[in-house]
Amino acid sequence: MSRTRWSMAVAALALSTLAATCGGTAASASPRSGGRSGLTASDTGVTPSTITIGLISSFSGPFSSTFADTADGARARFALQNAHGGVDGRKLKLITADDESSLTATATATQALLTKHPFGVIGFSGFLIGGAYRTLQQAGVPVTGGAFDGPEWGLPPNTNMFTYTGGVDPHYPASTLLGKFLKSVGAKSVATLAFNNPSSTASILDQVESDTAAGLSNCYENTSIPNGAVDLSVEVLAIKNAKCDATVASFVDSSDIALSTQLQQAGLHPIELYYTGYDQSTLDQPSARQAAQGDYFLASTVPLTDKYPGAANFLGALKKYDPSYTGGIPDFGLIGGWLSADLMIRGLEAAGKNPTRQAFIKKLRAVKGYDAEGLLPSPVTFQFGQVPKKGCAYVMQLKGDQFVVANGGKPACGQLIPNSNTR
């Protein structure tokens, strides 16, 4: 079975191992921009005045509860850039395609998107692994995204694919990060749950290895849950019968809250960790907020408060450039759209005044110290198939009507587990 991170967060999503060391750099006060002279139509999707970028994500179907606003994040980042002159004087244009939360629809949507001739594609989708990535690679299209759908982001010949979490290990080893964290908050026996799709399943298999490395037992494992399921009564009963004291779910937001609610209704109060759900919707729904009290959520960025300059700049830009944003903590889709667009901009800048796809791929691969203007918890590099041995991520806990940073206010960190691709 193909396996990879599930991040936001990350994420996660690519977050479960985060290909970055702890640290960071100061956020820039304004976006990068350039001049206008000598511009040509240098490659597909590039004119002397514009650059067209495509985006694929889940705007409908069960994954839309997390990804429906991905395009809003990308549009806001492009709008900010355009307000400061674009990239070397060219304005950025976004065109979108709906993967419909389906492997088959993703392949069709990708082919249709390429008929519109974008220069590059933001692939913030859990379904590129179904073969859509091959279409993009064969066309030589630069791709940016979150790398939570499959291992293809680090496998030859896909050097056209870049994730904002940095390099992706082609052998997709797990990390000790989450197992160590769970142990630190008192977990001993962990139930792990995933949807029956490659990305969600892969992340939970990695979670089991992380738990095992930390000395935790695997009391219950289920990787056959339908995408977007909200009736989890059978799983809750199994967790109760197995006497698990912790649960980890690789779900989208709606399923996260459903599981947390049904655990509470069953009189269970395990330690709960979710890969998504660190967002305003969890706070705004009274029933969700009540059910998720004390639960832990991975963050795909630095904590989204004014304490962190990168977060403050990001939230301020959303208020100005995303008409649908009404404040609070953006969800994984909105953040991922922004980050993927920012990485696309960084690649365009690296490619030179008259960018080509080939130059984009070559030059972005050499970029070091990328941190999305201070929004990422750690600076990353993009060496193909390589990741640092140490990774860090923030874990947030819901207390009352707000999220607070767990782990004593510091990022949780861990080491990659060698030779962990045993399943």
C-alpha cells in the first residue's frame, strides 16, 4: 500500500512528520515584488502581463468540509501579490478544478484544467495519488501543495512537485513526534482511525509506528472508515470495548467533531488528537466546542495569534483580500491554499524575469530557508527525496473558548524512524 504523511497540517496531513527542523525566521512586512521591463510570453500560461496558475482541490464531496475554501486562500495570496506589482510586473490569475473528493474525478479535472494552459498547478488535494500527478509530471507542469495524498511527491521522476513542508522522503518513514507527544500527556493505549483512502490510511499506519516507538500499545486500529463518515457509533463501541485511553483520527473537520461528540455521548473521555480541526468552526459551534474540550489538534503553521509576526501578517492579509473571511482561525483548506500559492510565487521569483517551467523546477529545488514569511514553524529546503532527521510541529489544545499551545507552549519535536516502511 502506498503511504505518506497526512500534514496540516497539517497538517496533516504532512504535519505528522514535518520535514523541517525547529527554528524560524522573521516575517517580512510586505510581499516580494519586481519590475516590468523586458517581459515576454516565455512559457505556457505566461504573457507579458499575466501568469495563469491552476488549482485542484475538494470543492464538493465529503472532503469539502475541510477543503472548500482552498481557492479562497490562494486567491487572497495572489491578490496580495498583485497589489504589490505581481511577480516581476505580471499579475497572477487563478483557475480552479473540483476533484469532487474522488480519485476518478481528480484525473478528469486535471486533464480538463490543463486544456486551459496554466503555467503551474496548486495541487491541494487528497486524490492526486490516483494518477493525476502522472499527467502533470508528463506535461512538465510545476506543482505546489501539501503532499498529504501520497508518496509521489518524493518519488522519481516527479521532481516537478514541491510541498511547503519541504522535502519528502521517498521511503516515507514515520516520526516519533506524535507518539512522544501522546506519551507526554499520559496516553498508554491508542486507538487509531482513518478513512479508507491512501492518504488517510498511510498517516494512521505511520501513527501506529510512532506510538510503538514511544512504547504505547495499539488497542484498536480501523482504516476502513468511509470518506467523510459522521456515524462512528460502531468505532466508538470498539474503542470502549478495547479500553483505549487515547484516540487519533486522520479525518476531515466534520468527522473529527462527530467522533469527539459520540465518544462523549458514550461516556468516554480518552485523550483525543486530530490532524485537522484547529480552526474557527470548532470554536463557533457550541456543540462542537463542548465536545472537543481538552482535545488536541495539529497546527499546520505557527499558532495563529498576533504573538507570531508571520501569523499576524497572514491574518491581516486575509481580512483585506479574502471577502469570505470574517475573522478567527482559518481552517486547513484556507491555510493550505495560501501556503501553496505562496510557494508558487516563490518558485516564479526564483525562475527569473521571464519564467519557464523548467527554470521554475530547477531554481526552486535550490531554494533554502523557506518559511512562508514566518508562517511556517520552521524554515525548510526542497532537496528532492530528502528530509531532515528531526521534525517539529505545534499541537494546540481546546480550553474553554480558545485554543492554547500544548507542550508547555513549545513545538513538539521528534526523529524520523529508520526503515519504518514495513507495511
